[in-house]
Amino acid sequence: MYKILVSDPISDYGLQQLTCAADMAVTKKTGLSEEELISIIGAYDGLLVRSHTKVTPAVLEAAARLKVIGRAGVGVDNIDLDAATTRGVVVLNAPNGNTVTTCEHTFAMMMALARHIPQAYSTTVAGAWDRKSFLGVELRGKILGVLGLGRIGVEVAKRAAAFGMIIVGFDPFLPEEKADELGIRLMASDEIMRIADFITVHTPLTSDTHHMIAKPQFSVMKRGMRVINCARGGIIDEAALLEALDEGIVAGAAFDVFEKEPPEPSHPFFTHPNIIVTPHLGASTIEAQENVAVAVSKQVIHCLHNEPFQHAVNMPAIPAELRNKLQPYYGLCEQLGKSLAQMTDGAVREVSIECSGGLADIDIAPLVPYALKGILSHHLGPEQINVVNALYRAKERGIQVKTSTSFMIQGMTDEITIRLKTTMEERWVTGTVLAGVGERLIRIGPYPVELKAEGYILLISQLDQPGIIGRVGMLLGESGVNIATMQVGRTEIGGSAVMILKVDKRVPGQVIDALSAVPAIKRVREISFD
């Protein structure tokens, strides 16, 4: 008999699969303090939580029998994943349960925005009969820009199509043929900013998507456009939005999320006449709460029965002997993948992992999720991708994954090369792990380098011409960016060349633009290993 503890309020309907299972004994005790949880957790095989219960290292230390933790929702910030992994406890979540709910909330916000419904309601119940002040617009025939075409973004696009909207979208992973099936025209985000009547964002919050809609984007938008954010606070620059509203560029905005939650009572969104706000209600429906409970209960049962399960968010188990051999290369593969994601353009289509030397005669499959995690987490956010779900996410996006081994090496032993093919280009990087030194990048494409995978690296592709190095150094120096190390390589005199600079801090965007404007420089990429 498996004993399951439910320590947060979770839908009883959603827990029926557990409570009705013949070999599951479910106990529901909510509102427990950490000390109270520690005192009882040792008797349980499974733990189901939402966001209130904090599963700390101390809790896990006391959980002698615990095999699985199920989070009825998406985020697992309240669970110490490292401690769970160390103790061999699988952590599961339910990432799909709120897809339709968040989609419908987005559409409700868009319709309310188009017809001024909250403002009209407030004046009507206050005693006014004011029809002239609330002239709205139809959705039919309007261009809807969807930034982020994952599960939620695709569902929004489907509903918009039913309303007769013209849908354009941006997503680095959605194949063009899939977009065609959905009636979505893929285009660059900058182009969407210029033509859309409505824009809705459905991306994770990452360094790339933080303030992806800010003052430069608002400056090129149609006057009278409208914007909706039911994804994550911080994707849209709130201060820049207020300016765009006051200047008449944006006719209205609807926000379910804020950069800081809960926002201060004095937040200017609360008093602006053309902004609709709700308190992060995207997943707040009866059905969504039941769906996440059903989903996580089902996976907990599979896990305890040693059956295949989905949506684990921590380390998969592999044989100890193989794990010991591969352990030094996990971080290297992730860093190689992360660097490739930042130096390539286009939608990812194929990832190849090639191992040589001492790695050629062992199973390298456990390295694949780490490489994919590095690649995908840059675009989708580290909270969305881990070493367990990376393969699933890659397959979901039609990304082919290949592995190969060879005893032949170019220089050092035990080299790993990761190749990334996109719709626009193919690039590759090679790395190794040096005893007593750690992870090193030893080639970027055909160019030999020697770099520690940490901090910030500036990768510059240019023509081999005199004065380029000096020009780069001057621009960085004028902006207060210190160069720690510099390496250069070329294929031939006067031909293609690269410059790899390790810098002490992130390079400002205007400096990247200035470097890119130098005629002999073809491309500038900053690579962050943080």
C-alpha cells in the first residue's frame, strides 16, 4: 500500500484517481508548518503540493520513504529540486492543465479591451447612461500578432481565426508547415510590431524576452493598436507602455500579470482609463484546478507503479557506473548548447551530439538532455526546460536529435561537438573537460579557441582587415567594458575571421549596435553563461 500525503488544498475531484486506487492510501493535511511536515513525512511514499507547502532540504532529509512529489501546477519554486534529486525523489508537475483557461482569459481580455466593457460597466452601475464614450472596434478583419506560439499561443490563434482575425505570429521553434496548417503567417517580431492591430504575448520571461516590447517597439506601431499580456510580467515594459498610451500610439492595454506581484496599490495601471487589469487569473478556473490535479495524480500513480510517466522536472535515473563516467560532461554539454543557441538565427531543426576519444565506447544518450536544455532554455526559459523534459520539448517542436561517436580526435581526448541546424544556418562548437581545470570551449566552428564556459563572451565575425581589433577595443573601452582576454582566428589573409573576447560584464545594447555598424564586421553576438 502506497501512502500519499496531500499538504495543500487540491481539488477532491482531481484526486479521485488516487483515492480510488486500490493500492493508494491518501491523507489530506493542509496548512502544515515545516516542523509539522517534517514530523510526519517519513511515513509517506508520495507528496502532492501546490504553492503553499515548502519542500525544503530538511523536509526531504526526513522523507525516508518518499519516491515522488507531485506539484498540481507549473511552477516548482517551492520545491528544492537539487535536494530532491540527490535523494532520488522524482518531482512532477502539470504544465498543460491551464492551457485552455489561460487562452480563454486572454481572449476575454481582448474582447473586453475592444469594447471597453469594464469601463462601460463602471459608469453604467454608477448611474450614467453614456454610449458615446465607449465606441469600440470589431475583431473581425483585424491583424492579431501572437508572440510565442506554444500551447497557449496556438490556442489563442485558433480562436482568433474563428472570429475572422488575420493572424501573424513569431516563434523560433514553430515549423512553417505547422504554422500554415494553423493559418498563421510567421514573420519577424519587428515586422509584427509595425502591422498588428492587436498584440498578445505568450512567451516565457527570459533575458531575451524581458522588455521585448519597449519604447523602440512602441515607436513603430500603428496608432490605435491594442496590447494584451496574460503571460508573464516584464515581457512588456510597463513604463514604456504608459508613455505609448499617453501619446495615443496604444489605444488600450489589458494586463493579467505585472513585473512585481502583487503590484503596489499606487501602480499607475490602476488609474489609467485605457488599461484593464486582473490579479493573475489566467489559471483560475474550476476546470484548470481540476485538470492539474487529475494530471499530476495520474503521473504520480505511474511513477509509483514504475510505469512510464511525463512531466518530471528533475534528474532522471541512470546506472551509477555510467553516471560516474558522464558526470563531468553534463555541464559541458549544457554550456555548449547554451552558447550555440545564442550565436544562431532561425528556428531550430536539428541537434547533433558527436563524442570522440574516451567517450566513443559508452552510451552517450544521457548527455543529450543536457545539450537540449542549454539550447531550449535560452529561448523558452530555464523554468520551462530541464534534463527530463528537454527531449519531450524537442520532439514537440519537431527538432531532430542525432548522436554519434568516434575514436578519432583532432587534439584533446574526450571531445564533444554539438551541431545546431536551423532554418537559416548551421553552426557548431566543440568542448572538453580538462582535469583540474574544468570545462573548456576548444573550437567555435573551424576556429580553435581556449575558453572557460563562464561569464560573458563577445563573438565577432568579420573580414580580416587592419584596424578592426583597435576599433573594437576603442568602442568597448569608451563604454567602460573591460576586455579580460582576446583570441582571434582567420581562414586566410584578408578572408573570414573571428574575434572572441571575454569581457567582465554585459555589453550594452547600443555598443553591440555600434560594433555591428562597423563595415568590416559581419555579425556580433554576446554569449552569456550565467
